[in-house]
Amino acid sequence: MANKQHKQHDTGYKELFSYPEFVEQLIEGFAPTEIAELMDFSTLKNHSGNYITPLFEEKFEDVVWSVEVTWEGVTQRVFLYILLEFQSAVDRTMPIRLMHYVACFYDHLLKNGTTTPHKGLPPILPIVLYNGSENWTARQDIYDMVHPEPPAFMQVYQPHLRYYLIDEGRYTDEELGLRQSPLSGVFGVENAGHSWENLQQAVDRVVAIIQADPNKERIDRIITRWLKRHLQRVAPKARLDLDQLNSLVEDRDMLAENLENLVKKEQLEGEQRGRLGEARDNLRAQLSFKFGEVPGWVENRVDQADHEQLKVWSRDILFASSLDEMFKH
């Protein structure tokens, strides 16, 4: 199931980044300002496809775009290599993977005639977009994996390839709020996790962003498709009625009603969990008062009990002369 969900997540983001405006929002909103300011986003060109990686004997389908960049009066194309990393665990071999992928992509450019060894290789900006719950701990330059660090005369011969990390889970709501773009709204929905109340607020925000967008209808269609896939992924058993959801803007009342019902259910379950926890604490206090220190096997029975069982034990303790009498039957 985890692999299937990972694939659905991956596919949803690949669709988002098949549109130039979302690539622009990623670079303008989340990449270094000095890089974004050099780019002419009207020249974005999609190069995404399947590239063979002989070393790992696999195909990778990452997002690749090129864009014209001008500095010191010279204009040339820079390739944006965006690797979508949505695995639950951090892959500490990422620098090795990136170096191999970039080398394979350069090989692809040479073989299809985009460039030649004589003309030289175009610059590549490798970007890793990560949304796992763990803090990102992988090295960001393959040189940093070389250990111990070689002496100065050997350092020049070591490989270097640094990627730029965009860890969407590390952005707070306040930081995302400063970036009023549909993509920042998507990140907000992702960061809401499985809390329906947080998700409801994040969806309200992304709808407001869409309404203010000059290309409202196009962005609405794109985000709506992504959100439907996202909701089905995070809550496959929620039985959301999404078949008729074709527009977050036009159908927002229908979606709001669905989410409101789930928020109320979540709040009710939270209240029930609170009352259940309180009942367990009360029974523990009674057991300690009557029998002294409570053994682990009794703690386990109490932790697994429902409300009805706890009520029975709360009555039994009035008459029981031992823990065995109460629990071992």
C-alpha cells in the first residue's frame, strides 16, 4: 500500500510540474532569489521524459525544464532538474543518485544532438523536492560524503555536485502565507497532514489564492485534479463524495460540506478519546490506591479496554480483594 500511495503522490506532483506556471512558482517562491531573478520564465521549455540509468538499471521519470538565463550580457539555457522525493525515509545516497542522474541526462543531450563535446555542456540546477515527515539528513554535495576529508592536494580531484533542497514540510503556515501562489497553497494542504480541521483551513486558503489568480479557470482545473487525488490518497476510507467536484471555486460549498462533516467527526472522536483516557486514569488511580503498584500486565489490560469494560472494572474494584480476582477471568 505504501508503494502505491507513493506512486499516486509522485504522479500528482508530476502533473503539477508539467505546467510552466508551477515550475515558475517553485523557483520564484522557494529557490534562491539571486537565481530566480536571472530567469526569463516566458522561455520555459519542458524536457521531461524517460531516461535510462545503466548503473541502477532503472528508468527515472523526473521533471526537467530549461529556461533562458542572462548574466553579464550573455543569454543561455539552464536546465532545471527537479527530482521528486516522496519516500517515507530519507535516502542518504541522494548525492550519488543525483550525480548519476545528471550524468545520464548529459549523455542524453549529447546523444540527441542538443549539444556536442566541442560546444560544451549546459548548466544544470538540480533540485530535490522533499515532503517526508523526517528531517532531511542526507548530504547535499557528494564531496561531503568523502570521508575522511582528503588532504588539500587531493581535494581538487574529488567529485562535486550540490543539489538545492526544497523541504516543503519545514515551511510554517506563516512562511507559506508570504508566498501567495497556488503552489504555496498546495504545500499548505500537504502540511495539514491527516487533520481534517487543518486541511479544511488549508483548502480555504488555496481556494482564496485561486480566486485571486488572473488565470483562475486554468489554475482551478489543475489544483482541483490534484486535490481530488490528494484526498483519496490521505483518506481512502473517508468515503468523500468527490465525483461531482470539478471546480474548487464553483463547487467549494459541496467540498466544504464534505470537509465540515469530517471535521465534526474528528472532533467527536477526539472528545471520545479524551473521555476514554480520563476513565483509564481514574481506574489506575483507584487500583493504585487499593492494591499499590500496578503490574505491567494490568496496565496493558487497562490501555486496551473500551468504555464499557472500564465501567465494569470500576464497579468490580469496590468488591475485589486482589488484581487476579478483577482481571484474570
